[in-house]
Amino acid sequence: MFLKIIDKKWTNIFWLLVPIANIVFLAIWDMDLAEHFGKERLFGLGIFFLGSIFAGLITWEA
């Protein structure tokens, strides 16, 4: 469902199996998620590092 929200193909899930790339791709996907909800990409890094707080902010304002 997460990949569907950020308009990525399901095959991108395989990047999560690569040790260092999974951290990078999760950060990029979180930035894409923030853009999808009309926030800046920096807000996406907030989602990456402090997910429970920033995800709550997105749901509160959406």
C-alpha cells in the first residue's frame, strides 16, 4: 500500500533486501510520501527519523 501511495512499482520492494540501499531507499520513499501530501522533502526526512511524530502530523493536517 505504501508503494502505491508514492506511485512506485511493487518490484521496488526488492531494494529493501540490499543492506545499505534499504536505508537510502526508505529515506527517498519517505520524502516522496511527504511530497505526495503537499509537504517539503525535508519533512520526509522527519518521517524517516521520527516517524511516529511526523506521520501523526501528516494525518492531522490531511
